[in-house]
Amino acid sequence: MYDDEDLASIREARDEWESETRDPFLEKGGERKDRFATVSNHEVDDIYTPEDVAELGYEEDLGFPGEAPYTRGVYPTMFRGRTWTMRQFAGFGTAQETNERFHYLIENGQTGLSTAFDMPSLMGKDSDDPLSDGEVGKEGVAVDTLRDMEILFDGIDIGEVTTSFTINPSAPVVFAMYVALADNRGVPRDQIGGTFQNDMLKEFIAQKEWVIPPEPSLKLVTDTVEFAAEETPRIRPISVSGYHIREAGSTAIQELAFTLADGFAYVEDAMDRGLDVDEFAPQLSFFFNSHNSIFEEVAKFRAARRIYHDVMSEWYDAEDERSKQLKFHTQTAGQSLTAQQPLNNIVRVTIQALAGVLGGTQSLHTNSFDEALALPSEEAVTVALRTQQIIAEESGAADVIDPLGGSFFIEKLTDEIEAETMAYIEEIREMGDGSVRDGVLAGIDEGYYHKEIGEASYEYQSRVEDGEEIVVGVNKYATDDDTRLDLLHVEDAVQDRQLERLDSVKDERDDDAVEAALDELRETVKNGENVMPVLVDAVKAYVTMGEIMDVFAEEYGTYRETIGVM
């Protein structure tokens, strides 16, 4: 973008600035730190010039919004057309209580729903399972049968509102319930829209919520991809999630690299099944964390789009432009929230949300200021939603497409993140002898990801404890003031109400139809066929979440057994 003569002149001018202006000034007082770096410990210089981006090709590396390589955004008008989807995570107690929160959020301007499930539902256990005792409805909504799904979306037009489901091992069951709900309401399957997290690879890498081993888990995910491509074109069957990888302690680059590698693994698995890449890839989506280092996060999002475009084109021969467009949801960093001085979290979340907007996210969840202590209260979730609305309506951040594009710093940082991310992805690919999928599975088996993330997490915590990394209100500016909040508490009676509903469903359903559905599911699993059509029929017969997941565990074995943990 600059010729050699211009660069030489700029280099000379910078040298002169350093010797005649900066260095004499530093002799008087120095800088705040000996070394400046991002939250991920990526070192940054004091100033950036055209020399740092001398190799940047405008059309090849940046281009224009809505055009390859999508560095500047996947849509031509981005937020000048319409703002990102504002999704606030909601889910606690019974389906009735979460339904009330859904209606409250919609009335206050939320434009998409996002559902949190309790731990028994996440792990495929019914509320009456002994292991569920004390956990029912505590960190999300309890969903045992289609009856709960019917109540959860009572009064909500599922043909209009898109819904995100944060569910993983039992995602195929919840997907089947949502399709069954649409069928029973007479809503065409091609009208329902939303996203299922359904990213089992990251569970084995970071979050560690699993039931069956990695390979059959991957098979079930691909079942949902195939089913969605054929039946529900507005459903995104996977949200490939880097969020939990970052929450486990990874750096921004590890988050991006491991997430994209997981995404490419799903692409390869679907293609090995015989699906054309352009048949399913437009329905894939991603989910990233947005942390405190605002410029690192913006550069990460921009690099993600460019890498995805190039890899989908060059490695997987995607031709449909939609297959090469990385679209993603962003959530602000839960692990950055502090129990100390919790109102500080409002500021952290605002910075993180702004990074997501400046980086061109398609949807955004802003954490509530009390989430380091409990499920969000109504007041806290309202503040979190208003934060997004103020950014959208008052800040001007949504008025210009890729407003930081062209910054010497941002472009240099984007290039650096791209290069370091690709180095990780190539390493994973080599572990699989040319297959990213096999490399990801090998990395899980060999503990590669645990080692990489563990080292990064330890290094960050060491910097916090040494005072090199400042956490306001924790290791600097701490006070003894009482900052306790009024918190949301899920009463113990929630479990009793859920058990009553489950008992009622079991009493009313046709036991013969239930047994027939479970037998058909067993046969389908044994034959290696796609389980989704059978699951839809099963949940319509009010087969429970636990009954279905028990079949998977019986046929595939459990991961705990595989790794020798009972």
C-alpha cells in the first residue's frame, strides 16, 4: 500500500521522533510499565506506522464489507442496515418461570431469545434421577419432556422469534423437541429459526460436559447437521464455541485456533458422510468470547473471518459465498466478572460488548453485573440489555462499518493473530496426518488442549498475583466496603413442581408408544443411521430426555468408562 520511498521516509521520521521527542521525554519519568501487553500477554508496541502494514494488500487482505475475504464484515451494510441480534441468556426454575422471563425480555426490546438449561438437562438426566437432586432448575431451566418445551414457549411465535439453545450432550433431543413443537403448532419446519450450541468437541477440550465418547458424539452432531440441511434451513445446528475455551483460561489466539479447528473438523465429518460442503456450511455458526483487551478482540474477530474464508475456499473447495462467511455470536467474558465491587462489572461488560460490535458480531449477549455471585436478577439483566441498546442507539459505534479498519495497529494485530492462529491449526492438522478432524480427536485423546490451555491459564494467574495484570477491585483499588447485592434465589420448591409435572406426563402418556419409540431408537443407533427423525417421533410420544440419553449410553458406552472413571 506504500512504495519503498514512502516507507523509507516514514522510517526516518520515526527514528527522528524516537531520538528527539520520545526518548528525552522518557528520561524525565518513564512509562507506567516496563512492558505492555494484552490480556492474552501479546506484547504491543508504543506506536504503529505504515511500515507495520507494508505487506498488506487492500483488496486481498481487507476488501469491502460483504465481499471476500470478509475481514471487514459479512454484510455490505452491517449495522447500518440493522443492528446485531440482542440475546440475553435466560433460564432458571421451571419452564413457566423462564417463559415469564422470556416475555419480560421481549417486552424490553430483546430481539432474540437465548435459553440456559439446568445441569440435569445439560447432562441428559431427568429431574427425578437421583443425580439430579438439588440441581433441578438451579442454573437454568429444567426440560424433561416435550411438555416443558410447550410451556417454555407458550405465547411466543416460534415462526418469528429466533432462539438460541445452550445445550450440548443432549442437544439432539432438545432440537427434536423444538421441531416437534413446531409440527404440533402447525409451524412449517422451514420457518423456525435459531441456533443450537451442540459443539461436543469443545466439551472434551474445555467445558467437560459429556455423556458418550468423542467419536459417537461427533456422529450425533453430524446427524443434526444433515437433518438441519434437509428439514430446517433457518436452524443453525452447531454454534462452534470458543467461548468456553477462553473461559477455561486460553489466550485469544488459542480460543480462535481451537474453535476454528473444531469447525473444520465438523466440516470434514459432514463431507465424509457424503454431504456437499455448500449444502450444509451456510448453516454453521460460531460463538466467541469478548474479553477486556478491546483491540485484541476486534483484531481476533477480523482475523477469524479472513481465515475462515481462505480455508473454506482452499481446503474444502466451497463455492457458495455463504459457505465462506464466518457468522458468529459473542458473549462478554464471564471469567472477567468479579464478586468484589460487582458494579465494576457493568464497565467491563460495556467495553467487551463494544469490542464485539466494533468487530462485527451477528448477535451479542451481555453478562449481568451480578453473575459472579448468582443467576442474574431482573434489574441486572435489564442493565445488561440497556448496555447493548445504548451502544446501538447512542454511541455511534454502529454507524460506520469496520470503524477501526485501516488503523495501523489493528491491521498489524489482525495479521499477527491470523499468522499465530494458522500455526496452531496447521499443527493440529499435522497431528491428524492431514485431517483436521483426526487431529482434533488425537489432541483430545493425548491431552494436547488441556496442556496448552492449562499453561496459558497458569501464566495469566501468575501475572495477576504478581500485580503485572491489574484486576480493579481485586488486586488494586480494593476496599473493605460492603458491596453485597440482592441476588436471585431459586427456591427449593422448584424441584417439587418439576417432579409433579414429570410424574403427570408419565402417567398420561402411552407406555406402549414410549417403548416402541425407544426400540426404534436402539435399532437406528445400531444401524448407524441418522437418529434425528426417530428422535422427533420419540419426543412426540413424550419419551423423556433421560430415557433417550440412556439409550445412547447403552449403545455407545460412556466417556467416563472409556477413560477409566466410574
